[in-house]
Amino acid sequence: IRIEGRLDDNVPRPVKNGRVLIDVRPPQFPAYLIPEDVDALWKKYGYVRFWRTFRPIAEDGTFVFESVPPGEVDVIVHGDGFVSKSIGKLQNRINGRLVAGPDFSIPQPFPLTAPVTKIVVVTEPTATLELTAKTKSGSPIQGATVYLNPNVMRMGGILGWMKAFTSEEPFRNLEPLPPLPYSGKTDSSGHVEIRNLPPEERGLQIEHPQFVVALRDKRGLPNRRVPATFEPGVTNFLTVTMEP
């Protein structure tokens, strides 16, 4: 099946540094949001690695996948100033009850129809993080590395990355996608800026040879993760106090 796609009109043209990543699920696997509800399918069919590949997005916002297998396609797009809008929320079923799951991005599903399927991907603006790391006395901390890991439901991995393999490898050589800068180091003023982040509630991690973030959630599992909410189209400011 041939896929002819384009970004919605919310993305200004020309599109810059656009990429589209897809996986194709066989008909037996729905666009699930509750992992536990497909346990029976994994047991029946074994571990199924969905068919996947990627393309750059043209400046006019269009992209083409010449030949993909039948089923249903999951789609993620990313570029300068835009990202595909997350469709739904991940949940977990624990002891028969539904609870909120991790804040993963959810790809947009589209049924595939032969011979050509045309799709329009809904987008939203990306977010920017401006973070300042300092000591308790207010001195800036240089050389602190800030990491973000925006995960993707069903497709797996980090949003916008496809480094390991594509299902087209036996048929064509694709130029690898450059990694997306979801990390950065603070400068002499303790400041770092990271752009083009998916706008969701997700945390971040900070590492430094001499400083750490204070422990959180001491009543549960202690961790040094920094909670953060990234609003679309907004520069989100965050100051983090670290301790020796």
C-alpha cells in the first residue's frame, strides 16, 4: 500500500528539519493504550516487532511511503517548531483497575486501504525549556547535563529516533536520521536551553560530577527526577537547586 501524507496547516511552510516515523501493526493488534489488555495477543503470536521505517518531510509538508504492508499505521512527526499531537493517554490495568500510566507520546493511527492511503497528521507547537541550575547559596552550576526522554507508546523508543533498524533494510538504504537534541549542558551562568520538546507532562534528569538533585518521594521509591510540564508553543522556565 502506498501512503501519501502531509502535515496539517498549523505548520508554517517551508517545513524545516521535518521527519516522519511509522510502524504498521498487523490487523490482530489494535491501537492499544492499555498494555495489559494485549497480553493475550503477545502470548498467542509471540513477540511481534511491528513493521517500521521513516522518511524526511519535504518543505511543502508532504511525505510518501511507496510500499508498506497492510494493517494499521502509527505515525509520529517532528521538526523545527512542530510535533504530532498525542492521541490519548497511556493507562495500566492493575488488579482489575485502570490507573494513569507513564506520560508517553501516543502516535496517530490510520487504517490502511489499498492501493493508496492519504493521511493528514495533526500537529501542535513544540515547547522550549530554559533551565537554570544553582546551589543552595544561589551560585550557578556549570557543566550539569540535562536529559529528557520523551518515549512513544506502541512504536517504542525515543520520539523521533529510529537508530537500530528499519524494515526496509533488505530493499533500500536510507540515510540515517540525525539524533534529536533532547539534552544539553549548563553554561557558566548555570543556564541551558533545549528546544523542540514534545509538550506534555514529563520529568527530566540532571547529572553533574559534584552535585545532585535532592531526593524526592521519600515515602515511596526515592528518586532524583525533576518533575516538569512543557506547554506547547511556550518557553518553560525552570530553576533547580542542587546539593553536593
